[in-house]
Amino acid sequence: MPLFRPIPPPSRDAPFQAQIDWAARRDPIGHQVHLWLACAALALIPLSSTLATIGSTILFGYAALRTPTIRRTWRQIPQNACMITLVALYVWLATSLAWSSDPDHGARLLRGSRYLLLVPALLPLLRHARILLAAICTGVFVQVTAQWLIDDGTGGLSEHAGFTALWFSMAAATLVLMPASGRSGRLDLTRKFLAPIPMIGIVVSTARSALLGCTAGLIAGMTLALRRNRGNRKAMVVSGIAVIATGAILTLNPSTPINKGVQEAIEATSGAEETDIGTYPDQVRPLWWRIGLDAFKDQPLTGQGLGSAGTMIADDEEVQDITQNGTTNLHAFRDDYHSSFVTVMAEGGLVGSLLFTAWIVLLTKQVITRGGELDAVLLAGLASFLVFSMLNTTLFSGRLVAFAAILMAISTQALPRQSALKDAVREAE
């Protein structure tokens, strides 16, 4: 197989599919290596921050080396409203460092935005979007195995169980909602049979926000798939219900850690004494949100500036009151508001909030209209991400930015017809 085939490039007006096909056939070996590096990176991202950094850095570097061949697939990125809006949000938050009370911390938070490079890195591979999603599932199954083998937490190989659990929701959505390819009916049934495993991983992680997100995502994805008559609807519904029921049964089981977490959340919101507010992290979360909303009210247009949350929380009278003796739970101290929506409001003000809202609307529209046969999977992933974002800050952790970037990458252009690797690199006759 020659390294580069002498194939004339398509015209600038050629459709996106022609651009990615030319790149694959012009550089068949490079395309194959690119795909396997992408699969490795997407399998590593759910595992840990260190592995995610290693895998993604190699992928980004290799994509940069292939720029002369694949740059034509990037032409629409500067015109993509969803991408423009998210980049504008990060630019605005970077600008807000000028009036932040802790600009150094704010600057560190922006490092996670590097995972937006997944969009150009994955665009040339969209003929293999199903394989890319399968790579994520592979990483999730490795992580579930690690959860059972490593008994020093609930995140398996990950230092943050909640971040891991969000990726489990993407795997569950893929296994339940990805339609059969036409010749893999048995494989499709196998996927649906395995779908409850990621939900078990979520329960083991005790990440209640991921549990809610996965449930909401599956409902949203199944609703879209049913409306559009996608795939084997009966098998999909049975599998989806089995996944949701697995989560519900394990959560209601009094012997599971997640049940204890749910009980703590109920106690935290059922009128606990004010002096005990630091006992449960769940009691502190509404406190952080109140502080964030107060910060927004004080500076509604521009916000307090990225990175200011730690100062605002530490200076709050209620936080000082419940921590002054050092005898209560110091969960009250934190450097973010534990919600993307509150964080953007407090630190980015009205400008940041409008950009964030516009990005959500544009991405939802993009997923539904350009997701092709994977639209239900992408919508389920987006719904899971948004529910998780209500209860966690997701804009600055690299592995969570990566989650959103993958949704954007697969839906930036109308999803082309999926093909096997050998077909993608085969020289056109």
C-alpha cells in the first residue's frame, strides 16, 4: 500500500463526505493509524486524568502532523455556530480574569478547554463514528472491572468517581440506542444485553447526579428513537427499561452505598438543624448555589470573574459561621459552586450565561438535526451531560470538556454514511 496516493483533491465546494473520503484514500496508512490512536484516546479518557492526557496528547499531535491531508475537513469549523459560541464563552471567561479575585486559579481552570481539539482531531474519522463510540464503551468496561478489583474508592482507576460515572452514561446510551448496522443483528442484541453493566458502574460510583443524568438521557434518547422509528424498537425499549430498572433497584437496596447517599440527601433537605449544616455535603451544595446567586446579583452583567468562587465562598458569613470552630465538616470550603449553571452566572455574569445558554440550544439542535443514525445516542449523552452539569461544574475539567467535545465533533457536520475501515481507505474505482 503506497504511503500517499496521487489522487487530486476535491473542489472547495465538494461536500464534507467527499473531503473526508479523499483524505482517507490519499493517506490510507495515516488514516488507519489516526483511527486507532483516536480509539485508544477515547478508551483512555474515561479511565483517569493522567491516561486521558497521554492518549489525547498523542492524538492531537498526530492530527497536527496530518494537517496537509485532513485540513480540508476542517473548513466548516470556523462557521459552526455551536463551536463559535463555546469558544466565545471561554474567551469571555478568560477576559473576566482581569477582574477576578483569584486570576491565577481562573487561568488554571481554562486548561481543560484544550480538549476542544477533539473536534478537529475526530472530524476526519466520522465515517467510523460507531467505532469511536465502541472505543468509549471499551474504556468504560475496563473501568467497571477496575471498580471491582480496586477497593480503595468507587472510581476504579479514576481519582474522581463522578467524572467516571458520567462516561458510563455515554456507554449505556450507546449500548441501548445505537441501531444495528444491518448485518450485525446478533451483535446488536449482545450490546443491549450488556447495557445494564454501565448502570451498575454508576451505582458503584455512588454518583447520584450521573444516575439521574443517565436515566434522563435514556428517556430522551428512546423518545427520539421511537419518534424517528430507529432500529429494533422493541429490543431498545426492553434494554432501556432494564438499564433504568437496574439503577432503581440497586439504589433502593438499603445495603448499597448509593442508597446511603440518597438517604443523606433526603436528610440534608428535610430540615436539619442549621448548626449541623456542614455534616452533609448535600447541605452545603445549596449554600454554594446561594452564594453564587448572590455574587451574580452583586455583579450581574460581567460576573465576579473566573476563579473567584473560592474567595466568595470563604468570605461568606454563613460559611465562616459554620466553620469557625473547626469542629464541623469543612466541606463548606470550595473553589467552585458545584454547578456549571451557577458558576457561569456568578463568574461570567449575564454575558457568560447568554453564551452558555446559546451553546446548549445550538448543540441540542445540532445533535437532533445532524446526528444521523446516532442522533438518539448523542441526545442521550447531551441530556446526561446537562443534568450532571446542574449539580457539578463541567466546563473546566478536561475529561468533562472532552465529553461535550465528542458530542460536538460527531454532530458538527451531517453524519456521513458509516463504513468499515477497509472501505474508507479503498481507492475509488
